[in-house]
Amino acid sequence: MNKAIFFKEWIKTRGLFFIALLVSLCFAGYVMMRINRVITFKGADHLWAILLSRDTVFIELLQYLPLIIGALFASSQFIPEMTQKRLKLTLHLPYPQQRMILLMLLAGVAQISIVFLLQAASLWIYLQQHIASEMVSRILLTATPWYICGYTAYLLTAWICLEPTWKLRIVNLLIAAGIVRIFFLLDKPEAYNSFLPTLITVSYTHLRAHETGRNLVCRLLLEKKKKSMKKKKKNLDEL
């Protein structure tokens, strides 16, 4: 059953996965070209001087990309499940409902992890060849909160999509916007170093805080019952 769930999620998101991977590597390649241009025209010493004296790491272009990727993955997974009423059928399968939701989330987390890791690895390999390891660490540590934000955006978007009522979806959206904003309050390199454990905890807490499958299916069925009662009442009023 585990393999079947992962395969189902892969079928839904495989197109987005390859697009996200291609886009993230293209963005990384463009960043490398910018760095290489500075090194070619002014030398590596000039690059190091800029990194040490200015609040820049040359990869600011990547700042919002993980956020977008995380939100798009969750949307592609859970919007069809909710709009096409497939989630209620899935949760009625003879399988623990809480584990079902968790596996669906893990499938998405695994895919965005591959995208993020390949982008970060390509940057690390390139930077190691041109600048000191201390500068490489400075650049990648600056980017780490952006990747954590990508995971958080994925989980928050899933939380919003799985909410069956529109009023609570709007409330969840406002809460999510406030949480995501935390990741972009400071724009200096390594500004979040001391807060990285906290940011990771926030992301993990949202994974664990998702409603259990049992509560979720009850709420979905209750919402369906409310809509059915409203429809019947409308038909009676028309008669």
C-alpha cells in the first residue's frame, strides 16, 4: 500500500517535478554565470572582497524560488484531491487514515527535497572551485532559510487545501502568510544562522500538526452533508 500511495502521488506531480528541477537548475546556472563573469573580468580577489565587504552573496535570485516550488507542489497534489472529491474515497480505503495523509505529504516532501538538494549540490560544486570554503559556507548558510521556507510553504499550502470550508481556508491563508513572512524579515547574509533550529522546528511542527485522517474525513463528510441539506432546502423552497 505504501508503494501504491507514493506511486499515485508521483503520477500527479511528475510533470511538475521535472519542470521544477529544470527551472531550479537553470536559475542556479544563471547565478553561476554571474559569478563567473565577475571572476573573468575582475578576478577572484574582487569577488572575495565583495563577499566580505558588502551584504551580498550573489545568489539572491534564488530567494523566493523554494517558496514557489513548495506551494506549487502542494497545490498540484491536494487541489485535485479536494475539487474532484477523491480524498474522501482515498481515506475510506482499508488503511490507517493518519498514515495515509502522512505518506501523501512525505511523497511531496521527498520530491521537493530532490529538487532543493540537486540545486544546492550544483552550487556547492561550482563554488568550491572558485572561492574559499568559508565563503562557500557563508553563501549556502544564507540560502538555507530559503529552502526551509520551501518545506514550510509546502506544508502550509497542503494545510490550506485540505481545509474543507472556505472561511477557515481564508484564515489559514492569512496565518500562512504571516509564518512565511518570518523567513524574509532579514536580508543580510547568514542573518538566520542562530535561528535555523527554530525555523526547522516550525517546519517540522507543521508536518506533525496536520489533522489526522480520521478527523479530516469526518469534517469532509460533515461539509458534504451540510451542502446536501442546503440543496434539499433550496429545492423545497422552490416547490
